[in-house]
Amino acid sequence: MRRGFWLTERYRMMLDVRTISDRLVDIIRDRILSGEIPPGVVIRQDSLATELQISKIPLREALARLEQDGLLVSHPNRGFFVRSLCTGEAEEVFALRLKIEPDAAAFASKAANDQEREEASRALRSLVVAAAAHETSVGALNRAFHLALVRPGGRRVTTNVLRGLHIIADRYVRKHLEPYDRYVRAESEHQEILDAWLKPNPRTVKKLLFAHLEHTLKDLRTQLADAPALKIDEPAKVPPKPRPVVRGTLTKKRARVR
């Protein structure tokens, strides 16, 4: 009985740590994607653990998971840093989206029911409001809209892969919408995609979504090329500390030489 009780308690504690870690992933991810923790900034684990009133064990687990998601990078003896935006990552993420997302949305348009069509329409309305107000939630709402076009297809693996790509792409979406008039074009393109998706017209959905992603990537190439590069992803070379000079010892040695 004692052994069984001990195993049950240990399992419960493991679940508690996992639940806390899951919540921490969401909290820290939201801060990164909203820009509250900017690129190149180290995650202060002591202050963050104190602020959130949690231990460092689930915090370190959450940070490791965010590194796997591509949002953080870790360096020995330096900690976790928010990854900087770069053209190479944008190219990779959008190349994968271009290969997967247009086909997945076109397929899902034929399978969507009335409730799923309403969810997609509602997601776009929320995105339009947030983008016009330049709210920090625009990345997450953009992700919600795009995934609403894919999820009705019932392809779980495809949806999960795209969800991961969209999480990485969130900061790039916010960067893309920085110019004042950019969200107007994005709104128009999104509405055209949704209209074709609701009909449904799979061929048009595929064509419009492919063009939309291409336009976004083209704009990002220009924006990221003009932005100053952060080298935080590469550990900085720390100069060696100067060796302390012990004056008494040197005096004795000089005296002996004389």
C-alpha cells in the first residue's frame, strides 16, 4: 500500500510540474510574440521565477520547450535568449507554408460545416479589428484565422505542423504589418481567401493563399534586409580576465634578480 501510495503521489507531482510547465510555455511565448521580451534579450530566470511565484524546475523545462519551438536559443553559462528575426528563418518557414498550407486549406474548404465556416469568419473579424488598432495580439489572431481554414480538413498531422510553423511566423507577421498601410492589403487578401473558402472554391483558395504568402515573404525580405542584424545567436567572445598582480611577490623576485 505504501509503495502504491508513493507511486501515486510521485505521478501526481510529475503531472503538477507538467501542468505548470505548460502554462509557463504559454505565458512566456505570449510575451515573446507580443514583443514584450524583444530579440536578443536574456531571460532572467531568477526574476521571472520570483515574478510568477514558481520554482526554476518547471521554468527551465518551459524554456527548453520554447527553444525547441525556435523562439529561444541557449548558450552555456549565458542562459536563454530570444532569437533574433532573420531572413533565413523567414525563408524556411514560409517555404514550408507555401508547400503545405494552400493545399490543406483548399482541401478543408470542401469538408467544412456551417459551424466551422462561422468560426473562420469570426476569426477574420477579430483579426481585422486587432490589425487596424496595431494590437500585440495580431500575430496570434492571424494564426487563428489561418488554422481555421485548415482544421476542418481533419488532417491532424498537417494541422499540427502548420501550427508550429505559425508560432515561429508570429513575430514575422507582426513585423510585416508594421507599415501603416500594410494591414489594409492583408485584410483585402484575407477576405478574398475567405470568400473563396466559404463558397467553396478549392482551386481559387489555393491560388489566392499561395499569392498571399508569397507577397508576405517578399515584403519581409526587404524589411529584414534593412533591419540591423543582432548577433546574439552566436556566443560573444569574452576576453580573458587579467591575472591579478601580487606586488609583494614581484618585489621579492626583483630583489633576488638584483
